[in-house]
Amino acid sequence: MAFPIPLTPDLIAALVFPGILALFGFLVVAIWGERKLVAKVQWRYGPLYVSKQIGGFLQPIADLVKLLFSELVIPRHTNRFLFAATPVLLFAAEALPVVFIAAAPGLVILYSQYGVVLAVVVWLLVAVFLVAMAWTEADKWTYIGAVREILLTAAYEVPLLLSVLAMVMLYNTADPLKVVESQSWLWGVLLNPLAFIAFYISVMTSTTRFPFEIPEAEPEVVLGPYTEYGSTLFILSFGGIYVKMYATSLLGVALFLGGWLPAADTVTGAAVTALKLAAFVLPLILVRAIYPRYRIDQALRVGWTKLLAISLGAVALSALLRAVWPS
């Protein structure tokens, strides 16, 4: 079959993996997996009645269809355009880092020798759109959620940047392809475990995983920044958390787990990256069933003391390793 548009590697990356199909596939699988795993730990059934024969796998799709066809209500006291536009911008910002991350040899949507840095910069812009969304809703619960998001962002932003800086120093490059190639003899998680710990906790905080599910704490602030949204806008806003988890985990796989190595070709490399991505995400899902939620002061204390100290130690360790093994 002849395609009117040649399927170049960057186009395949955009459409299949790590692009659109993989992103939305992850959204469905992650939500279903989280429900089933948490239910298993807590001795519950989880998704069951929809497609019971296959473990309720179609339940997230049924929920998605229900939300798509539910009524879209826009509060009178808001700016209608901004109310509708901010979830779209938020979702786009949460998915955009995927553009710069390589999933296999030659499989990257937009190659840049500074791809790792660009992905992190876009990642840090997400909080701006989240706060803007909460402000647009003009609801007291969204304001509280937005303030909590600002405080948490300030607490994890510096450790995140330092952990990525430590790995860029260690590999002496921000090129996503060269970052993976630099781990041909030893993965980054073993080279600098301190950077991995700081990065992983920062991912948990930025994606508001337990015990850091503070901006949208249901018993206290209903759903925080997402309180006023429904229908498609709720999918884009709240569902974007899982998209952000996908993007940040993909970056974590490239920085710390050797990306597609030991595979050397595109197809096998993509499969290896997908398996490592699943391993990276699994603990992020399981913590929901294990840990209680922190208070905001406890989370900030962790960010500004222990996490900051670990990330500074990671930078020092990378500097030491570069001094000992300059090549």
C-alpha cells in the first residue's frame, strides 16, 4: 500500500510512539492499571462491570465516552474563552516534552542537541497554565488548589533542575540520543543514584501522586484547580496529569534507565523503551494504595530540606565523577 505522505521516522514518532497513539494509549492503560492495582492492594475489585471478562479494561473508555457526551457547563462569572482555552493549553504543555525525547534510535519527533533541557523547560511551564486555569474558574476551591500548586512547584522545581543538571554534567551532553548512548556500559541510576532519587520524587510531586496529592485533595478542596470543569474540558485538564506522567517518565527512562539499550534497531528499541517506561511508572501508581497524603507544610519541608540536599549531593557526585573520569 502506497502512502501519499512518506512515513519518515519523525512522522512515525509523532503518530505512533512516543507520540499520539502511545500517549492516549498510556492514558487509558494507566488509569485502568491504577484502579486495578490499588484495588488489589486494598482487597477490592476495581473496574469490573464493564468488560468483566477482560478485567474491566474497557471501563476507562466507557468513562471517557460518558464525559465526552456529558453537558459542558461554563459558569456565568468566568471569561468563556479563557475558561475553555486554558485546559487545552495545559494539556498541550503537559504533552509537549514528548516532542524532544527519543524513544529509539532515530525515533524522535523533533531532534535537538538540547532536547533534554528543552523538555524540562516546557515541563516547568505547566504550573503557569494550571494556576491560570484555576484563576479563570474564579472559585475559592480552585484558588486554594492553585496556591498549593504554586508552593509545591517552588519546592520541587529546584531539586528537579539540579537532578537533571547532574546527569547532563555526567554525560557532558543534553542531546537525548547521546544521553542514552552514554549509558551503554552502566545506567544513569547506578552512576548517580542521588540524582535518580531527587528526579523520581520530583516527578511524584509534579504529577501530584500520593503522598503529594495536595492541590486536588478531595476532602479539603473538592478537586482543587479542576473543580469547575466537566465534559471534554475535564478530560483535558485532569487527564493531563497522566499525560504529564507519561512525558516525565519517558524522560526518566532516557536519563536513568538507558533508554532503548541494549537494543540497536528502531522496532526493538521502541519495545525496550516501552517496557522500561512501564517499570518506571508502576511505583508511581502503587504509592496511591500505600501512602497517606502529606499536609502542605510536610510536603514543603521535604522539598526544601531533604530533596534539596539530595539534589545538591547529586550535582556534587557528578562533578566528582567527571573529575575522576573526565572522558
